[in-house]
Amino acid sequence: MEQGSAREGARPAYAPGAFPYAPGGARVPEDRLPGNRVPEQARGRQGEEEQARGEHTHSEPPAPRTVRRHSVRGQILDALRAALVDGELVPGQVYSAPALGARFGVSATPVREAMQRLAVEGAVEVVPNRGFRVTERGPRELAELAEVRALIEVPVMLGLARTVPAQRWSVLRPLAEATVAAAAVGDLAAYAESDRAFHRAVLTLSGNEQLVTIADELHRRSQWPLVAGPAARRAELLADAAEHTALLDALIAQDLTVVQALVREHFTGADG
């Protein structure tokens, strides 16, 4: 998921020119694009007609540049997270914002902003005058994350198993099946997203938004790639995905003993 620059051959998330911005980051209005210019007279008549209908075009200015930049940053952030899970950004290596920006076809600014967010999440650390180093997570840190997640999620799931009716659990079946589908093809990024989506959906039934947010953050931190090879990795994903469906079956049956055993076992792995 080359020291100081993006890795050669990695798939680009965006092609240069994909974002319709003029130099400096401002978006080019559609009526200024070739073939889309509206004559002044027509614009005047359009404005008079809108005023007659009680519409005021001057009260609806174009979206501020900061909103658009945030949108681009969000897309880059998603792409970087996927690259981390896939192992395209390698733990221990340093990547510069300009190099990653060239790779994604954007300026260095949204990349730098996204990397700052990843630094807050603990995925990377800032290296002054060089860029960002991808965090190396050892077995001890992953075990600690799993322990904290178990302390939060096990009692919550046991409580939900006692109170949530079977039909509400059945609605989560497609989410569990999505983890199985991603695991079957070895898609690490898709598995990471579907895995968190399943756990979020389960915990959301508690009605505690703070708990869901904290648990999801811990879950994300535990999803960086392991050292295992592709074959072992896929086997781990398939085993974890099977635990999702088995857990759902136990929750529907209100079998508290099986629920507790499955959740604790689930957290012994790095991806659960």
C-alpha cells in the first residue's frame, strides 16, 4: 500500500484532467466552456423571467472553492486508505505529496490534506521536508487493538442478542454476504470496507452513536496489511467472512454462548 515517491506501476485512481478546474483550483463555469456560452441578451431575459417567478439567481452563488477541495480530498483520502489496505503504500517507506499528486492526477494540496488526516488516524507519520512515512504496525499493537475492540463489542453484541428481534438481524444478511464475496476474490480494500460496514450496522442497533464512531476508528486502525502471502491472506479473509455469517446466525437464534465465542475468536485475527 521507492523512498520519497510513489511506486512505479501502481494503478492511478484518477487520470490527469479528470477534474474541470481552471489554474488555481477554481472550477470553470459550464457557460464558459466552449459551446456552452450563453449570449448576454439571453442571460438578461432569463434573469427577468426568474425574477418574475420570484427566483433570485444572485442568492445562489457557485459552491465555494473550499467545498470542492474537500470533495477532492475525500476522494484522495479513500484512494489512499485503499492503497494502505492493499499494501500499495508500503509500511516504513516515505511518500511525498507532489509524487502522490502526480500519481492521482491532482495537485499536492488535497494529497497533503488527506495525509494529514491519515496522520491523525495513526496510519502515517509526518517526516519534515520529505513527506509521510507509512506506519509499521507490529503484532503487539494489533493484539492491543483487538483486545480493546473485544472489550467494547462483546458486551454490546451480547446485549443486542437478548433484545433485537430476528427480523432486524436478517436485514444485515447482505452485508455479511458482501464480506464473503470480497474475500472470495481476495479484494483487500473491498473486504475492509464491507467488514467495517457489517460491524457498524450491528453496533448501530445499540443506538449509541459515540460507541459506533469509536469502534469504527479502532477497526480501521486494525486493518493495515499483514506479512502473510496472498494465499494465506485469502484464507484468513475467507475464515473471517465465514465468522460474520455464523455470528449473524447465532444472533438470530439468540444463542448467547455461541455469540460470545464467535466474537472473541473473531478479534483474535487482524481483520475481524
